[in-house]
Amino acid sequence: MTEVEQKYNEFWKEIVENPDGTLNKDKIMKELADFSVLISNLSKINCYLSGNMVSNPMTDASVVIQICEEQLQESYQRGYEDAIFDRTGDCRDE
């Protein structure tokens, strides 16, 4: 059994098949409609979290998380430098 078949059997089979093993078109259409909403929303979430660097909904979550964390760290560093400058009036590297 392939990995795809295993995933189908473990997850989708009971959702999209009739008890006799035939495909249920209405159930498939519902699942595909839900899936399209999920894909669209995931693309928007990826764009937001990555600062518009990633829009592909199939991008591994670890990539989006890493980009988001790097941007947060950069923002924190800029805020820290701004606070030091505001407090001391010293020049800073830009």
C-alpha cells in the first residue's frame, strides 16, 4: 500500500465513501468546498505571518514560522534601538 492510499484509508475513506465502498459525489463536493476555503485562508495566514514573503498554502509550516520569528526579532531589535536612542540621544547604526 502506498503512502497516499494509507492516508486516504485512514482519513478520507469514511468521509467520502458510501458503506458499499462507492464514492459519494455530494460528500466529495462538500469536502472539496471546505478544502478550498482552508487553502484560501492558509494562503492569507502565510502571507500575514511571513510579511508577504510566502503565499503558497503548501509551504511547510516550519518555513513560515521561521520567517515570522526572524521578523519579530528584527522588530524587537529596532524597537530596542529606538528606545536606547530616545533615552540617550546617541546616534545608532542604521
